Amino acid sequence: MERSDEANHADASTSTARLLAGKDALRAHLTLIAGLALCAAAFWIELGRAEGGNELSWAYVFEWPLLGVFGVYMWWNVLDPQRRVRAKAKKKTTTLAPEFHGMLSAWEQHQRELLAQQNGNELHARKETDSTS
């Protein structure tokens, strides 16, 4: 598959991507708000308990904000599930500078020669083992 075919394929996949909207998006927003409120409340409760002498609560003091950050990450992915696909497609569209095309062609030719030489050596080795059998 050529680069232009890959780019066209990526464009086709992103044009059919469905962004979350309407009632579904509202539910996702409300769920995020409720989850962040829960994480904030749990953080303050655990901070109070940790300062009161409960050493295990220190782990939760750091866990609840991390859980909130993870919730925001997942919320973002739910709202726009094709974001990563578009980002990968954008990275693949890089082009080679014109002054390096000759070097690329020479390297590709060298790789073909090495592969042909390797295949020739394997064929030669098989013929030798067949003739000695």
C-alpha cells in the first residue's frame, strides 16, 4: 500500500467517525462531574484521616487524584474515540526531504541485493545438502 493510499484510508476512517453528542455527551459530562466530585470528596476525607494519624490513608490521598485524572482521560476518549486514529494518520503523512530520495533509493536497492544474496546462499546450501545425501 502506498503512502497516498494510507492517507486516503485514514481520511475515510476519520470522516465516518462519530463524535459523542447530544444526550450521550450530556450523560458523559454529568458522569465525569459526579466522578470528579467523588474523587475530590474522598481526597479531603482521606487527607483528614492521614493527618489524624492513619498512615494507610496517605496512599489514598494520592490515589484519589490519580483516579480523577484517569477519569478525565477516559472521558476525553469517550467523547472523541477516533482522536488517536487521526493522530496516527497525521504522523504517517510525513514526507522525505528531496535531497534524501537518492539515498533512500540506494538503501532500498542495497536491501534487495542483500535479500537476493541471502536467498541465493540458502538455495546453494540446500543444493549442497541434497547432493551429499
